[in-house]
Amino acid sequence: MIPVKFDYVHAATVDQAIKLMQDSDGTGKVIAGGHSLLPLMKFRLTEPDVLIDISRIDQLKEVKVEGERLIVGALVTHHDASKHPLIQAHVPLLADTASQIGDLQIRNRGTIGGNLAHADPAADLPAAAFALDAEIIIQGEDGEERMSVDSFIIGPLITMLPENSLVTGVSFSIPPSHAKSVYLKYFHPASGYPVVGVAAMAGTDKAGAIDYIKVALTGVGDVAFRAESVEQTLLGQKPSEKMIREAARLAAEEGEMGSDLFASAEYRENLCKVYTERALRSILL
């Protein structure tokens, strides 16, 4: 389908983008990669009067370490996130996840900030964001604020992004150096989206007991979630095949399983258990 008529403007700075949103009186939409917004416009699920292109704002493409967190600019593409030396060194889970998003064209144009701001329940990135205790950095009319990812994403395609505000970056916690990580997914054969995606990080102390563990899932319901029951079961234990298998059975406890023509809620629940077990085995055994 063809979208309705709209105006198109470039913003050179964050402040200018916010001003353009204010001037649009709620009818403007920000665009960067466009892979999420343009399909909605073609189906006329959204009909903005003006598109505000922020793709040339260089300050939103920076990656830097601040204390125990890694700040990734909103315009860092999935491809660049998968290859960036700071991301690979400090939060390899993010690099691993970004390398599996969509196809090459999507990875070359799609952005970290746009992906999370779109809040697609079938997206890969929220699993890593939840596991890495991500904070969304937002610039608005009243200055900058940070919001935890679980507070920011509240439903399918629904976020707490204030009006006339812009996601400028994402802050990820840096896991301890001894932690290993992995992102595994069972992808839909037509779309490549995860039917279930599991982001897991874990490390053991000198005695062999698990002293750090984070597990998050995406694709199975309306929002991604942390599998806290799995984490609590394994924390402080020495990993074994039996222990991992028992913990993985709890993988769907904190989430609500969705259902569609491809996979029932029961099937998705089983996939949560299977892929959580596989992820944990790959980093703990």
C-alpha cells in the first residue's frame, strides 16, 4: 500500500528534532532506519503529517564507557553494534544479539534506539536489554531522563516515551569479566523474528558455584521478561545437567505466553524451557 501524503525534514541536532516535534503538534514522527515505521505507514496504521529524519545527528552514534555501564547511542546500527570493539569487549551479549537481528539490510539500517522505541514484542533486542538491566536515555522538553527498560516498554508497540521526546541512547550494565553470555533463538521461518529468544549470562566463582546469572526471554508474549525463577534457582549452586534442566522448567513462569497460527501458548511455553536449557548449558557446562 501507499502511505498518505507527508512532509519530510532533516534535524541536525537533538534540540532541533525536539523543536520540530513540538512544531508538529503531535502529528510528527521521528525516523532513522525506518524499518519499523515505514511498514506501519504503508498499512496506514500510523499517518504522520511530517517525518523528522534524525539519521545525520552524529552525537547519537557514539559508544562509550561510563563507570560500570556502557552507553550506546540510539543511532548505532545493529551491524555496528555487532562489530564495535567496546561492545564486544564489555557487553558481548549485545553484540551477539545484534548480529542475529533480521537480515543484512535490516542490520545495516536498523538502529538500537529505534528497535527498543518501537517495542515490537517479537524483536530480538529486548531480551538482551532486559538481561543487561538496560536504561533508556530520553531527551525531552525538560531535559534528560533515564528509564529502566521494563518501565519503558509496557505493551506491544507501547512505551512510556513522553510526547516531544527522543530516545538518544541506551545504557547497559557491564557484566563481570568472568561471565559468559549467549543469545539463542528459534526463529519464524517466514519473518526471521524469534518465536522465542533467550539471552543468558552466567559466571561461577573459584569454588565452581554460580555467582552471577541473568536470563531474559523475548518473542513469546506481549513484552520481554526476566526469568527470575530460573536465576534464583541457580544462583549459588554448582551447575550440573540436572540442575540446569530443573531450572529451565521455570523459564516461562514470569511471562504470559501468546498464541497465533504458527505457535500455540503451550508450544511457546515448551520452547521457553528448551531454549533456556540450551542457552544455560552452552555457558555453564
